[in-house]
Amino acid sequence: MTDVGDEQADTVWAAIDDQRRRTADLLEQLTDDQWRQPSLCEGWTVRDVAAHLTLQQQRVRDLGAFIALNPRMLRSVTLNRTIHDSAVVQARLPTSEIIGRIRAMIGSRRHNAFVTPLETLTDILVHSQDIAVPLRLDLEMRPTASAIAATRRWDTRRTWMSGVFRPLPLEGYRLTATDAEWTRGQGAEVAGPIGALLLLLTGRSSAALDRLSGDGADALRVQRSTFR
């Protein structure tokens, strides 16, 4: 598997399975009203995000078949728009089937085309928070898993993979985890749980900054209104 060694692969997939299982458990407890609530993803409901999580194993042939069944998606002109539109289509599934499809992926090591299992890990960790945080529900992100995902996001922040995240001005800051051995960058300190740092790296500043401290975190809070 590209970018994932054999030893790390076991850790990554165990973390994916763990987060999928606990996310499915949380989804089973939601009311119909909660499924309709806005998520942390702008323009996405909780239902849309949950539906998106059922699409973590798409290969090239699967993508082609999905678009063939939903030709309006051909009008999507950006990666983010395509991802959003596919989630909206999948959100038509019954609630029980959305949850069932997430559970059915537990134990599988299949992942989407053009990415690695590290992206799958980031996806399930961050999107589980997109669901839980606005509903004021607690869904832990394990520190070890969050550190792996945060490292991947830091290392790929200048590649095409960063294009799906809301850009943040993180140059000139030192990110330091308080619950894991993880530090990146140089400059004003932004300190806090590694899960909050992962949310910051993936553009969830509104959810992350309330849990972060230091001169750098203060500066980012001042700049938050300018984030695109």
C-alpha cells in the first residue's frame, strides 16, 4: 500500500475499524431531527456526511457506474462539488442502510481509488466529528490515530490532496499536541489535543480553536473571520 508500511497498515486499519464502529453506534442513537441538522461541513447535513462515509471504498469502475446512474453529477466541475453531490445522492438511502453500509466496511481493507488508507483514516476521523460536534455529542478520536492522520495532512498540505480542505494560514506557527508526541512547524505556539490539531489541519477552525491555546492560537482566533 502506497505510503503505508506493513507494520503501520495494521495500526491504520484497526483505527479505521474502531472509528467506523463507534460512529455507527452514535448514528444509531440519533433522532430524525438530528439527522437533518447542519454538520461542520458547510452545506452538508449530518445525513449527508453519514452518507458520504458509505462511499469510502469506490474504485474507478464503481465511480463510473455511480455517475452513470446519476448523470447530473457530470455537471460537477470541482472535486469538492463532486464529493458533495455524490453524498447527496447517497443520502437518499434509508437511515438503517446508511448505518449498515458503514458497519459492513469494518474489517475490509479496501479504499477509494487514487488515495491511500491514510486518507481513509482522516476521512472517518474528521467526518465523525463533523457529525458529533454540532450535535454536542462526544465521539473520541484516539490520539494515536489522530497523530497518524495529522502527520499525513501536514506532509501533504502542499499537494492536490489538500484541495478538499478549507485553506488556513498555518505557516509561521508551531503545532504541539498535549496528549501525543507530535509537533510540526516553527513559530507562535498552537497547543492542544492532537484531535483538535487534526481538525485545524482539515479546515475545521471553528471547532478546533476553542480547544487550542498559545500565542499562535490567539492569533488564529483573531484571523478566523478572514479564513476562506
